[in-house]
Amino acid sequence: MLKDMESGAILFSRGADKRFAPASMAKVMTAYVVLDLLKTRELRRDTTFTVSDAVWRKWNSSTGGSTMFLSPGEKLSVDDLLKGLITVSANDAAAVLAEGIDGSEEAFVRRMNKVAADIGMASSHFGTPNGWPDGGVTKVSAADLITLADRLIRDHPDGYARYFSIPKLQHGVAPDGRPIVQPNRNPILDRVDGADGLKTGHTREAGYCFLGSAERDGRRLIMVVAGLPSANARREEAQRLMDWGFAAAAHRMAAETRRGSASTSVAAGATHR
């Protein structure tokens, strides 16, 4: 699905209401919830949470999932956790945020589902704060993800600008003592003009997915691709769809301008006669 935020026009849609597993795109819902709490001052960016032993055991790098390499007992700010959540898709950051805010992942997920319903994500349900496979509990639709991205960018423009286009994250220390530096997972940053968010996803069930956005000359597009067979296919499809969308939007705007000019000319001619 591809949407022009300025006009609200849906430029492309195929299977947009079909429900599927979002993988780590679910973290955008987690980010939206946290940004809401920051906006209402129920949280501050410098609020700190401690990595519990339970969260570390469940979400450390041995699981094979994405991580910001947190350590048990480590204290981190909400600001740093959001950076890890978005930039490197950190499962451990999502869990620390959930537990720190609501006491448990389960309680935070209930909050996620309430907020999702409130903003109109009628086809979506979340079972985890990070999108880890959960036996089919977590399901979304492309249309709902577009709604989520639209609301996040409109409701939290400062948070969007702060967290969603960080090029890399340095956190943690490798066994050889060197700092761990991970690049942003977004496949169209530096590949598509104006690209500045949002989030990739990948599991065996979901395939390779991406919820993305870019802005050019004051026009912002939001897109979803899902179920692709490889990271390369995801990147190429996302880039192709976004570039096509901007070309289509520019063509439509030019056509509207021509129609407007023609109408003005006709009106002027009628007045002259």
C-alpha cells in the first residue's frame, strides 16, 4: 500500500486489508505508545529503566533476534531505549520499555491494543511489544500500518525526526573490547531521496517486510511492503514503489495545475466576451 499524506490519496493498494504477522514492524506501535506517554508527560526522555534478569535471559543475543546488547542490571534512559528500538530493531529494548512502563510485557501489550483501537487500527491485534513470533496472536493489515505511520508522523513530528532516521547506533562492547556499532536497518535510507523512516520486519512467517516513509518538496509518502522473499527483494521493491509514487504524485499535481489553468482561462474568456 502507498499513501500520499498531503492529499490522503491511496496511490497503490493490493491486499491492503489482509491480516498478516508484522514481525518487527510491531515496534512502531510500541514507539507510538511511548511517544504518547512522553507527550502527556507521564514519561520523560531521561526516565531510566533497569534491565531485569528475566528480560535479559529472554531477549539476549543468544535468541538470534535483533538486540542492542543490553546487560542485566544496566540502567538506560527512555531516550536511549527508543533509539535502540527503532535504529537496530532491538527486541531487548522493547521488553525493557514495556516492563518499565507497565510492569510486564503482557500489561504493556494491553496498552498497545487499546491505543491501536483508539487510532482506528480495526484489523490489528498485538501479542508482544516487539513482534516476535507468537503463534499467530499478533496480526496487522497494511492499511492499519499506514494509519499507524500517518498518526505517528502527525501526532509526534519531533519524536519522528529524533528517532527514525539515526544512521547508526553505538551501544555495548564486543568480547574484544571494541564498541558495538550497528547500522540503521532501514533499507531506503540514503537510497531514496527524502527517506527518513520507519521500520523493517522479518521472520520466517512474515517474510521480509517494511513500513517506510519519505518526503520530497513538502510531499510525504508512506508505504508498506510485506511477505517478500529476501532483504534484497524488500529493498528493491520499496525503492521502486517509493520512486514510482513520487513520480505519480508529481504527474497528478501537474495535471491538476493544468486543469486549474484551463478553468481560469475559460473563465477569463467568458468575462471578456
